[in-house]
Amino acid sequence: MNYNIIYYENDAYEVIHDIAIHMFLNKNNTVNQKILGMYVYEWRGDKVLQKDNRFLICRKIEEAQIVG
């Protein structure tokens, strides 16, 4: 998938990685939050969004500040 920027709740996020949801499912089809969290930490992300059957590991794009 070729995502660069995605908008969620009035914030812009850079998509740094995407991965299939099934990679994080337990035997009872629930998401293993601990493993997903470690994966996000490894990619240095700060937000996980879901699109179709994929998790998007994202990093928030901070607004520019004028220094003067």
C-alpha cells in the first residue's frame, strides 16, 4: 500500500508502516495488544490506525512553529 499522509481527528499522520491485522491475532481472534504495542514501539510510531484488514503504524506530524 502506498500511503504517505492520513488525516484522523483533525491531525495529520505519516504512515511509516502497514501490516496485516492477522499477524497480531490471538487464537480467539482478538488483537494481542501487547505484541502490537511492541511492534509500534519498534517502528517508533505513536498511533495505530486501521484501514481495511491492515494496521497503519503512524507518527503524528507536528504543526510548524514560527521562530522569530
